[in-house]
Amino acid sequence: MADNSTDILEQRVEQEYQAGFVTDVEQETFPPGLDEDVIRKLSAKKREPEWMTEWRLSAYRKWLEMKEPTWANITYKPVDYQAISYYSAPKSQADGPKSLDEVDPEILRTYEKLGIPLHEQQMLAGVAVDAVFDSVSVATTFREKLAEAGVIFCPISEAIREHPELVKKYLGSVVPQGDNFFAALNSAVFSDGSFVYIPKGVKCPMELSTYFRINAMNTGQFERTLIIAEEGAKVSYLEGCTAPMRDENQLHAAVVELYAHADADIKYSTVQNWYPGDRETGVGGIFNFVTKRGLAAGRRAKISWTQVETGSSITWKYPSCVLKGDGSVGEFYSVALSKGRQQADTGTKMIHVGKNTTSTIISKGISAGHGQNTYRGQVKILKGADNARNFSQCDSMLIGDQCGAHTFPYIDVQNPSAGMEHEASTSKIGEDQIFYCNQRGIDTEDALSMIVNGFCKEVFNELPMEFAVEARKLLEISLEGSVG
Amino acid sequence: MSLLHVKNLHVRVEETEILKGVDLEVNMGEVHAIMGPNGSGKSTLAQVLAGREEYEVTEGQVLYKGQDLLELPPEDRAREGLFMAFQYPVEIPGVSNVYFLKAALNAIRKHREQEEMDAMEFLSYVREKMKVVKMEETLLQRPVNEGFSGGEKKRNEIFHMAVLDPVLGILDETDSGLDIDALKIVAEGVNSLRSEKRSFVVITHYQRLLNYIVPNHVHVLVDGKIVRSGGKELAEELEDKGYVWLEDKLEMPVGV
């Protein structure tokens, strides 16, 4: 391609990029600190309507009354909420590394092993690139195809302006402003995130994933996602990225709300691999405090969470289902890996409200190095939930003798017709298993990843195909050097 | 040159000396049986040959194909054609038998600079090998040894051996816990793998297995030493008289 035509293409792609995705292009960052003025300014910057500003302020006032939770099985240095800047325009070239040479070589090695194309590597590492040809054009095509099906998929900041009636109706309907400390903070200051609306009877024609990979860049530390599936609608949403992402925000407090009407089906999959911090000291890692909840509002609605959590220095996350509609279904499939100095306290809540509701929990915790892994789950069966059924299985695997696995299941049954099953196991990757593999010609590193992947199989089976392959690879990379 | 040559092997686990100077020479194509009472060190010998770390070799030498076997990590021993059928096969949940074997065979092939097999090729290869121990197809897809009966586990070990096509097969009490029908299937499997290009070391407590797998040589291991060696008739003699017969004679010089 001649230089000239490359220039034109670049310009064109850049235009589309600006028009399609980035709404604010100021190079401005607020000074650290949080008060009502900051929230008003933030809302003004985002050109939000008055009701949205008020909504944020009311959340802020609730947050002021709340205390940071201390019940989780994690320890970290207190976060100074006045030392954070609550508004930062999209990254400028000046902020990021100038080239991949400036990026942590270990991260680059991971990119290579995952087979991530160079352009995308640069983007993930935060290297300023003017145009990411393939991805942007792909994203645009997807957007058109989705629009044809009547699906709305856009940044939530755009939805606030263009679909206010939907946002007003559903925002905070599943995770109320005052739900918990981090959710309240997020409600007050959320930066951006995704909005998905699937109309009645529509099966979303594609996994909402590739698009998101681009869309998710620089949404900031307070991400807000809202997914609504009308009656009989169906959607599968993939969040996150298998590659470690450069990020200078240490605190992440995200909120995800899923709303499923009768016979709707929402499947939400996450692969989270934020920077875990220094292997020895844990310094620099992300604190990931996330509130995720789905409401199965109508009859036979279904909410399914699948997560593979391998990153962050602290993970505090309990994707939950409120099973309100009769016959509604909730699922939670989770793999959480803690190594180095990582701490994960994660699990789920299944609240059975309607009759004949069923829930399934499959949790696989893996601890290596000095990692601490906690499963915390609650199954609550309310008085009116006749014939509710729950099956829970929590398995922990230990690699080495410096790590820990903990399980805290809470069960609250208020209806005698409920049926509950709970299975739990803890296993240590045995020398026996490794030796058995060795004796068949398989070396220790391959043996380890084979054994761990086998352990996680039930969860990986729930992931969309290509995501499962990446998750498997990611686990392999994460486990390197864990044994011998 | 012999395939396996064990010279004056001394082995300890923690503070206890278990093998106290074992000598054994196995030539290509031979089947050697090692018999002995419980605690005599039979399984230790198998584990040390396969490369288990907890066992410390304090004295002696093992040559395999003329090279120092004890220098090699266990996976390299396997890749060089040494196979051990485990007394207690290990379960690997979530990993299918067929996937496991494909990974193993390809690791071995890679080591031998042969081309790795793809899934289709491997499947037809494996189907052929299943006949050796009358494996049912379902055992291919099930996780390695998980939920297998005792007999299925032992059959699976022989099946692994058939697939991986070793030069030296070590059977560590493969007959323990098998009923007579399972024992026959396992023995038939082993017999079908006997050839001039493959040797076996069969470790057993009972003579019974040797009715089906007829050895060229029988050695009796008592208290960490081979106290008696002979032909297959030695096994029959032991069956009649028991190990006590040999233990009593220990004070006397024995022909090795």
C-alpha cells in the first residue's frame, strides 16, 4: 500500500473511532478529591441531564453515611478516597509508554504466548497508537449488524443521553445506590461502561465480545454496565481480556446490573487478568471491588455468570442472582487463581424468591505461591420460594505449602420444601499425580497445567469456545514456575 | 550389552535403608520376575528405576541402554522407553484418558524426533491398542482412572503400556487386587506385548501371576537383597514352601 493511501485510511479510521466510541476528547484530569462539586463537574463534563446529576449526588450522600466493609478475608492498606482523581479524560499520547520497549517484559512475554496481534498488544499495554485498523473496522461492522437486530450496544454515557427512558428505569434497579460501600461510590462517580438492550424475542446475533475488547479501553476505574433483556430475549456477553492490561488506577469499583424479563436468558462471562502486583511484595496490583448482580425478574428467566479470575492483587467479587420470577434459574461458574501475594475473596449469592427456582454454583479455587483464596457464598431461600433447588460444589486446589484455601458457605432456608445439596473438597496437587504424568513422558510444567485444567473443566465448558481456549492458555501461563 | 544393569544398588528413604546392594541384569527380550515378602523392597526397586524423588540412592549404579539411568529425570526415562505400571494408578480428574495418552505419546515422539500425531491419527492408533486389553471405548473418554474399578485401573496401565510402546516394562504388583478373570486379561495383554525388542521386570508377591506370564528368570528379594535367583521353577518352589523357607536360610551362603 502506498504511503498516501495509508494516510487516508488512517485518517478515516480515526474519524470513525472518534465518532463511534470516544465522546470526550479533552485532555483534562480533575485534581484529586471528592465532594458534591466534583460530582457536578464530572456530570457536566459528560454532558449529562439534570436527573443523572441528581442520581449521582443522592448516591454520594448515601456513600458518606457508609463504612468500608471489613468482613472479607483480605488485608490491604486503607484506600484514601480523597487522593483519587475522579475524572480523567481518555489517555493522551503523553501518558503512556512511547513504545513496547518501555513495557514490562514479563507482560510482553504473556502477550506473545497468548498469540495477541501486535496492534492489540500495543493497545493493551497502553502504547499510543493512532489507529487499530482491523479492530476498529470489525467493531463498526458489528455495530451495524447489531443495530439491524434492534440491539442497542453502546457506552453507558451515550445511553444516558440517547436512551434516557431505559437508563432511568433500570439503572440501580438491580444494585441500588446504597447497596454497599463500593456500589454507592460507583453510583456517584462511575466513569463509563457498557449498555446493552435486547428487545423482546430477539436472540442477539453474536457474542458481545470483540467489540467490547475495544470498547472497554480506558473506561476508567469506576465501570458501570447495564444489560437488559426483554421477554424471550437472549444475549451472551463477554467481559474483559485475557491479557494483562496496563492500568495506573489501583482501585477498581465496578457495578454490573443484569435485568432479565420472562423467558429471557443472559449469560455473562468474565476473564479478568488485571495486573496482580509484584510477585514478592504485591506492590502495584489492582484492588478489584466489584458488585455484580442479575435479577431474573420474570418467569423462567435465566441468569448465568461464568468467571475466570486470575489477576488483581485483591479480588472482592460476588456475582449474584435474585431469582424472583417463578421457575427462574441462576448459575455461577467460577475459577479463581491466587498466586504470588494475591488475595481473592469471591463467590456468589443466590436469592430464591419465586417458586420452583433453581440455582447451581460450581466454584474452583486454586492457590499457589503465597496466594490466599476464599470462596464465600450465600444461598437464601425465602418463605414463598416453594420447591426451590440449589446445588453447590466448591473445590479448592493447593499448589505448594505456602498458600491457603478457605470456604465460607452461608445457607438460609425459610421454606421447608427447599432442596439443597452442597459438596466441597480440598486437594493438594499431589506429587503422585505429577510423578504419574512424568512417568508417562510428560514434563512437570505440562503436567501441572493439565491437572489444573482438568480441575477447572466444568467451568471452562461454560465459556464460549474461543474464550475457553484463551482462558486455558492464560491459566497455563499464570502457573508457570509454581512447581519445582 | 544388557538393557538394564543394576549394580550394588543401595537406597534409603529418610533414615531407613531399604535396598542393601541389589544386582540385576536384564537382557533384551527377557522377562524377569522379582518376588519377595511384604516390605522386602520390591516396590522401592520399581520406584527408584522409574525416578521417584523421595528415594535416595546412597551407593551403586544403574545402567540403562548403557547410560546412567539415575542421572535422568523421570520424564526422560519414560521418553527413553522405560515404563512402569503403577501398583496404585493415580486419578487425574477432568483429564480424559485419551487426551492424557495423546499428550504422553507425543511428548515421547517429540523426544525421539518423530512427528507428533494429530487427533485423527491418534484415535485410530489407539483403537488398535485397545484390543490388547479388551478396553471398552467408554474408558477412553473418562477421566484418567477416576471412578475406575480396581481391575479397570490395572487394565488401563497395560493399555497405557501398549500405546506408549516401551522398551522396558516394569510391572509393580500389577496382580494385586485382581480377580482371576481380570488377571488373565492383564496377563494376556502383557504376553501379546512380549517380543525380542522388549523386556519386562515383573514384580509380584504371589506366584499366581507367573502361571500366566512365564518369566525367563526369577529373583527373590528379601530384606533389601536378592537372595536367590533361578528359572521359573523357583517361583513354584516358593509357592510350596513360602518365603520363610528362604528367610531361614539367609544365614547360609546362597547362590546368586
